[in-house]
Amino acid sequence: MIRSLLIALSVTTAVPAFAQDAPAPAPQQQPATPAGQEAAPLEVSVTGGVSAPMPIAIPAMPTAQVVSTPAGATDVLGRQMAEIIANDLKNSGLFTPLGAGQLRPVGFQEVNAPAFDYWGGTGAQALVQGFVRATGDGNLTIGCYLYDVFSKVELTRSGFVVSPSDWRRAGHKCADMVYARLTGEGPYFDSRVVYVSETGPKGKRVKRLAIMDQDGANHRFLTNGQSIVLTPRFAPNQQSIVYMSYENDKPSIYVYDLGSGRPRRVVQNAALTFAPRFSPDGRWILFSMAQGGNTDIYRVSARGGTPQRLTSSPGIDTGGSYSPDGARIVFESDRSGGQQIYVMNADGSGQQRISFGGGRYATPVWSPRGDLIAFTKLGGAFRIGTMSPSGGGEKILTGGQDEGPSWSPNGRVITFYRSGQGSGGKADLWMVDLTGQVERRIPTPLDGSDPAWGPLRP
């Protein structure tokens, strides 16, 4: 659990005060702008990609007193906190962080009174400062401040009270604060990814469910690999994961409870169920079921029960994904002779094809913003692309053997997996932004496939 609080008083007081309910605005410094000149607002273009990343200074966070905690000494945590913030912002492709190794140390008294003349000389346009302090109840208090270096003003601040085991989340929360303030976009760093961890030869893979932070940290396995697992997806409340398992050599849908570690089967006495996904309100599970030589899309209560059939056209209908408001569903179907993307209302009515760009399309998934649908484009290579919900504006973002897109919580980044060539080819997890210019591999201890990005954590 992480408790987010707005820092209401100076960190130079003996005990920093935090306002939890309707806090008063933080005191702002006056801009040092020449008379008759108005400073332009400090902001980053999210459409510019790597063309002009913003230089941003992120020195190590000082501590008033070095205290040993279960997570490490507070001075060490201050350096590590700055590294997490710098890595998050760098990985977005929109910032060029000047890290602690390039900057002079910051004293505790400077946290809310920056030496702007020094920071201006570093070339940084923005500055992130903060502090780490151990509290008497065993928790950590972390403060985070964002400044405009040119205008010499504080832009925003946040504070977090966390248990030592959650200290990394405070770093992600601070990076989210900076990203949201400077881009105008929603945050996404304090989130998790569930995926299928793979090992062994290509024809005989051991596949386990695994979960980790979006940067690859805090990795852990959820299943033991005795049964093949595929297509894990988070519930909206992040307390469970729905997935397909070949337990007892019978492909079926299960829900894994993250609290108890126990799975339960969703649809009983079904021959073949696969490709599950929760509805945005968590009440329904959308899935595909093969019966009588036909594969159609169904939905069933998340608690289980009798499935409701939504499609009935001859062929294979699969890969359903809800729009953010739960009103529509995007899916793939070969009813026209090849895999194409269709949309329909949540009750199965109003089915219509939206992909007409040539080639085949698979694994469509609706953006959490509602403005785009991501997909896998098939034909020669497998590539990740996006289009509007009406089928227009198709854009291809990647060029490798890439498939299985999943959206970040803010709808600006897509995770997917890339397969290597040949029998010994590995599968790795990757991310790409909507410009297609910022692409990076997500570190995992073993091979990985079928990633699913979870919602922003509370």
C-alpha cells in the first residue's frame, strides 16, 4: 500500500506536515522573467518522439539523517530513487535525464529552495528534487518537487508515505507526476505487466505466468510450468488475472487470484475455451469457444455461470476486447476469407468490418483512451499497428516478428512480444510509443510472450 499526500510545509521543518483532505495549494516561487517578457510554459510534445527530448536534472535525493531500513539506508535509497525516476523518464523517449553522477549533491535544505543559477548552467530545462526520510512507525516519507529552471518556479510537488517494501513505487509515482505535468498526458510508470515466461526448446516450451513492474523490477512467477498457460489479462481491480491453461491437456479459462494464489476454472464442461479478457467494469469475461466446428465469441459472468453467445457467423471469431466504456467490442474474424478486424455492440449486435488496408489483421485491442485500436498486421513479417475505431488512420509502428499488443494505462505506449527466427529463436517483451520512434526491450529473466499491461496502481 502506498499513501499519496501533498507536501504542505517546507521540508526544513523538524517534521514535514502533510495535508490529506483538500490540501491548500503549495506556495509557489515567483518567476524571474525579464520585464515585458512572458515565459513560455515548460512542456514536452508527446508527438515529437525522440526529435527533441527535454534535458532534465535529477540529482540524488538527500536525507536529513541516515537511517538503516529494511530496504537499505536512507541515503542509498535517495540515490536509487533518483535512478528510478531518471530511467522512467528516459524510457519514455521524451526526456534526457542528467543523473546524479553528472550533478553535484543536493543538501537537505536545498530541496525546496533550488540553486537555480547552478541548475541553469547544467543545460537542464527542468529539475526534479526530493528527499527520503525514515519515520518512527517504520515507514518511509518521500517528497518530490518539480521546478522550471528558466522561470525559477516550482511547477508541482507530491509526497508519499510507503512501507520499505514499496519504496520503488514512490519513485515511479514521482516520475508519473513529472511526466503528467510536463506532457499533459496521463501517468503510466506505476503499473505492472503480466506475461508468459518461456524456457526450453521452441517445440517443447515450458510456459509460466509471471508478473513484474513495467520496468522489469519486482519479478515473480505465479505458476509452476506444469501446464502450458497463454494470454493472461488483468482484472480492472488488479486482484486477479484471467488466462488460458492446458491443465489436464484441456484448454480452459481460469481466473488466478493474486491474494490467495489459487486458480479457478471459469466455464465448466466446455470443449475448448480461450482468448479471455475482462470487461472494463470487471463484471464479464469475454472469450472464444469452439463448438460444432465453429468458433465464436461469448461472454460469461466473472463469477462463472452460463455463457452468452455474441457471434454466430461461420468461421473463427476470436480476440475480443471491450471499448473503455464497455459499449462496444473489437474482435477478429475470418468470415470474409481472411483474418480481419470487426466491431460490434456489447450485446453482439451491429457487427461490421473496419479493416480494409490489405493483408490480414489479428489480436485487436482497444486503447484505454478509446481513440485507437492496436493490432498485429500479418503478411511476411508480423508488425504492430494502430487504427481508429472506424478503421481509418492505419499506422504501422514496428517492423520485426512482433505480435500481441497491449496498451499502457494512459494509451500512449504499447507492449508486445518479438519472436526470433528459426528453431532456436527467442521471444522477448518490447514497448513502442505511438510515434513508432521510441522502442525498447523490457528485461525479463527468461524469454517472454503474451504481455498484458495492467491499470495504474492506486
